[in-house]
Amino acid sequence: MQKIYAATMINTGGRSGESHSPNHSFELNIEQPGSKVSGTNPEELFAAGYSACFNSALDYIKKSDGINGSSTVKVRVSLYNQSQNEIPDVVLGVEIKGVIEGVSLDKAQALLNKAHETCPYSRAVKGNIEVSVEAVDQI
């Protein structure tokens, strides 16, 4: 395989810390989910990346199918605790909802399913976490 891009982020403090790119062009305060402190969390960052990647894959699928309507993708990342004791046993779950202008819900679902097969994020988590994909008429 030929590498076409690599991104690096550095974190200190885990879920109560900060993350930044090596050249500090991108810096974020990281906080626990539900925290009242200003910042984001790994799940929001994953949802942001997944939604952008998925919508980009969907653009390629639409283009190959001659569809010109714009699309919007909403990704919800949830944490699920499977633990029966003190040590956390947490897994992720993902819900993807998509709207494509100018196509029926059935056609949109078919396009979303194809995008799910090709999206690098979807391929990375395949078989590891539960992911649902649903065409909707509005987000």
C-alpha cells in the first residue's frame, strides 16, 4: 500500500487534558463527556471525523451514480459500559443518519449503504463495534 496521508496529534492528561498537532496549528481542550468545563471529548472528535469521512465517501458514491443532490451526514457516537466491576469495560456504538437531496429514501439508503462499504472509518471499525446506517428525510 502507498501511504497518501498521515496525521499526528499529541495528548497530555487523557480525558482531562489537551491535544495538539505537532506544530500547534490545531489545539483542543479535552474534557470528560458531560463535563461543565469548556472543551471537547474523544467521542465528539471521532463523530466529527467519521461524519466528514462518511460524507466524503458518499460524495464519491453519488457522483459515480450520477446523483448531484447535496448530502448531510449526522454521526452519533455513544459509549456503552459493559463492566460488571470497578474496571471499566467500555465500547463505542455509532449511529449514522444521512439525507440526500432529490432522491427517495430507498435510493438514499442504497447510496448510504455503499458509502458505508467504502468509507475508511466504516472499514476501520467493521466487526469491532455496532454501526447503524439510516437514510432520513431531515437531520
